[in-house]
Amino acid sequence: MTADTSAAAGGGPEEGSADDGAAGTAQDGEVARLQRLQRRTVRVLVASQVLGGVGVGSGVAVVGLLAYELSGTAALSGVSATASTLGAAMAAIVIARLSVARGRRPGLVTGYLVGGLGAAVAVVAAVLGMFWLHVVASAAFGWASASNLQARYAATDLAQPATRARSLSTIVWATTIGAVLGPNLTGPGASVAAVFALPPLAGAYLFSLASFLGAALVQFVWLRPDPLRMVREQAAVPAVAATGKDTIRLAVAAIRASPEATVAVLAITAAHAVMVGIMVMTPVHMEHYGAALQLVGLTISLHIAGMYALSPVMGALADRLGRRNVVLFGLLQLGAAALLAATGDPTGSVWFQGGLVLLGTGWSACLIAGSAWLTDAVPVTDRPAVQGTSDLAMNLAGGVGGTLAGIVLAVAGYPALAFGAIVLLVPAAVGAWRLGGVRSRSSA
């Protein structure tokens, strides 16, 4: 066969090279486009996360105070906070279900809108003096917390596996602004409430309402194209409709099928239960021993800084050293934190305060590395359901942990609470250790 015949039949070397070059150029262009979309997605999520974080922080700072004011008894002052936690747990599944069927944006926006409704109803409850209406409002308020939490997963949809944890950690880090600024709006909130002749504590919920609506607007307008729908298109995976029970059933099956996913969920859940249990009882323990209120505030501020300020570091470590290794590092920090908290002097010991900082950084490491590990371990078809179910377990663990912590503190004391927390970390640590390495599976 001559060169001319060969060229006519199948194309010559020059034509083949041109075709290969065109295909390579098109592929490079698609990769560059996805990278631009990923950077834009992260920027939008950071903006909405700051707004949502301010709203959550503003409301959380007064939820117990308003519950006490409306109920007239300290015994019921924690009911509204518990309702908020349970609301967030329920919302995690609804948001996951919407994400499975329609993409990230509808689920996250819905969470913020329901949370905004909860903030508005909380204002009404304050005006009418209705405690149980405030409990209902707090449950709705928790939906915004769920959106703020699940937003971290939206940052992973278009991210490359090698940078997935860093993208996720950027969204967690953005929560720092809200966590710091939100609680400081209680005073200005009282001033705003006075303008509208509202009870002083209602003002904080006005800031929450505005912040949640702002976060919903940012995502509705600018979180386009939807990152989850984009990655599904890339993988040629169709969206599916599912009921709440179907979502949980699908997620549990996917988690059980993957040892990495199982350990990741276990680590996230245990870390959150331990963190919440020790954190919520620390002010009570310090006050019991006569610590100054300023010291209590400083200790909790240092703890919150540990939770969020070093998030990018944890993300970079998870990408560089592996998810499993950073999860183990986080569990080790939590164990050390519990030990220092149990043995340190709560009236001014550097060891005690250092323990609370480690409690925050250990939680951060487990949340970020565990969330990235969970995302790596399951196919793109299962990710929204699995991620939502993980957040459901996380919120329930926090609610149960906070409740049981009070009982343990009253019956056995703070050291027993801290040592008991170490026991909760053992199954996750053993599971991660036995895996022996990261066998990440990613479908996108």
C-alpha cells in the first residue's frame, strides 16, 4: 500500500498527529475550565460561609439566654440548643436528598432559608414570651447550621483528589470569621432591637435573619453552574430522586461497603462527640473552681481558634501526608487534650488551656481529613447521601455527647468525663491504624 493509499484509507502520520494535538488541546482547555470553575466555586462558598457563620454565631450566643428568660428556669435553658442540634441533624438528610436529586445549590439554599425562618420565628417568640415557640424556632434555626456544615463538601466536587482536603479546609476556615464576629453582635443586637421596640435578645436573631438570607442569595445567584451537577456530567452520572429513607439506606450501604468510609465516619462522629462533651462542660468546671469569667472566656476563645484558625494547615497536611495519617494525628491530639483537661488546674493552668486548644485542633484534623477521606472512599453517585448521613451522625453525636456530659459531670466529675472521652476515641483510632494506609477510591 502506498503512502497516498494509506493516507486516504486511514490518514497519514501528519493527520494523526494533528488529530492527537487537537484532542490534547481540547482536553487541556476542559481541565483549565474546570479549574476556573473550582476557584470560583470556592470563592462563592467562602462568601456565603462568612455570612452564614455570622448568623449562626449570633443566634447561638443568645439561644440559652433567651430560653432561660422565656422559661424562667435553668432546667429548660438547654432545650432550645438541643432542638437546634436535632434540627441540624434532620436538615442534613433533607439537604443531602435535595443534593442527590437536584445538585448542591437547592439543598444549601433551602437550609439557609429555613434557618432564616427560624430566626424570624425566634423574634416572634421573644415578643410573645412563648418558650415552646422558641424551641420550634431553634429547630428550624439548626437548618442553617446544617447548610454551613455541608458547604464544605460542595468545595470538593470539582477539586482534584490531590487538593480536595485543602479546598474543603478553606470553607471550614471561613467559619472562623462568623464564629468570632457572631457572638459579639449581642450588644449591637440589643441596640437594634430597641429601635424596633423588641426585647433585647431578639436583636441577635435579626442579624441571623439578615445573614442567612444573604448567604442564600449569594449561593442562589452565584453558585452556578452547580458543582455537583458539573461533576456528574463529567462522569456521565444521572441525578436520581430519593426519599429520606432511601437516602439513608443508600448511604449506609455505601459506607459499609468501604472500610475507609466506615472509619472516616467513625472518626468524625467520635471527634465531634468528644469535642462537644468536653467543651460545653469546661465553663461549668472552671466556674465551680472559682475561675474568673474573663479566664473562662479566654479559654473558650482559644478553643474556638484551635477549631477553625488552623484549618488550612490541616487540609494541606491531609493532602500531603494522607487522610488516614492526619485522622490519627487528630485523634492523638484529642486524647492528649482530654488528658490535659482532666489533670490541669482550671483556675489558670497553661496545661489546662493548652488542652482546650488541642481539643480544637484535634477536632479540626479529624473533621477535615475525615471528610476528605470519606469523599475519596465512595463513588460520586453516593457522595451526597453519604456526606449527609455522616453529618446526621455527627450532629446526633454532638447532641448526645453534650447531654451525657452534663450527667457525667454531675455524677462523677470533670476528670471522669475527660477520661471517658478518651475511651470513645479508641475504636476510631484502632480502625484507622488497622487500615495501614489510604486506599482512596475516587470516581471523579
